[in-house]
Amino acid sequence: MNPDLFYSRIQQAVPLETAPRHQAFSVLHAEILAEYNSAVSSISSARAENVSSDGRSLKQVVGHIMEWDRFMIQAAGELLSGVLDPQMMSLKGFHHLEGMTQDFETIDGFNAFHAAEQEGQAWTQIQSRAVACARILHRLFSTPGLLEGSLLDATAPVTLSFKGGIKMKSSTGWQLWIIVMEHEGVEHMTDLSQV
């Protein structure tokens, strides 16, 4: 998605009342999910080995998004259980597929760990898990009875910062949803959509 359009739509939605904000986020997330899944699903095994703009293979970029989505799913579980500020916000409590839990000191540390871990993984495995995780996150945020607006409102307060010095009051739950959409729809889309 075009970054200017994405940030404009977020900035228009944040000041809305809870129900219309949730609806606006849900619509935007559905658009991003469709673009993301289409981009990831169209990447061949050969193309997955191409080098991205940041020096990682495209496979590692998708794997990186997938692992952040998995961390977000874990954070969503915390929100659903009443936690106001999930561990993920401090890079703590990441659960590996094998069941162990790990804390990270930096975002770069999290990214480097997963890039090394995914080096030998098959593209089809990463591809299918990436699409599955993105769909799960969309369902968690958009399905009635799960991460509803009132639950997102009740999380820890934050200030969102946008280009041009624009600041808006919000909460951690809404911030997490923005991060999911930004990561899948804006940050890496140039690499994912190249043929």
C-alpha cells in the first residue's frame, strides 16, 4: 500500500469514536491482508532467494514479517486475557515453536536471530506460515468478540507519532494493530511486490 495513503487513513481513523475507528481499521486491514497475501503467495522458490533492499533474502524478509506476526499473535493473547501492556512491547516473552521462551535486547537482535534460523528453512514452509499468521491476526482484530474496540481502548495509553510532528493520543492495543498493518502493508511491500 502506498505509505502516504496508509498514514493518512490511520490519522483519519484514530480520532474517531471507538466503533467507527474499529470499522475503519478493519476495512484497512482487510485491504492490506489481501495485498500482502497476494504478494507472498506469488513469490516462487527461486525468487525467494533474491536479495532484498536490506541485504536479506526475500525468504528472510517474509520470515521476519511472519515471526513478528507470531509475536503479535502472542501479544493479542495477552490483551485478550486482560494484560494492558503486553511483553512484546519490551521484546520479552517470545514463544518459539518448540515451546521455549526468549527475551531480546533489541529489535535488531530479534531480526538477526530469525534470519539465521530461517536460512536453511524451505521457502514453502515460510510462505504458508506467513500467510496463515497474517490471516490469524486479521481475524483476531476484526472478528466480533475478540480484539474489539472497547478492549483495545482499555490498554495502556500511548502517544502515536507521525511525519510532520503530528502526535495523537491512543492506547497500546490500537498501536499494536497499526504496527501489524504497517509491517505487512507498508514497510516491506516494495520488496515483496517486485517481480
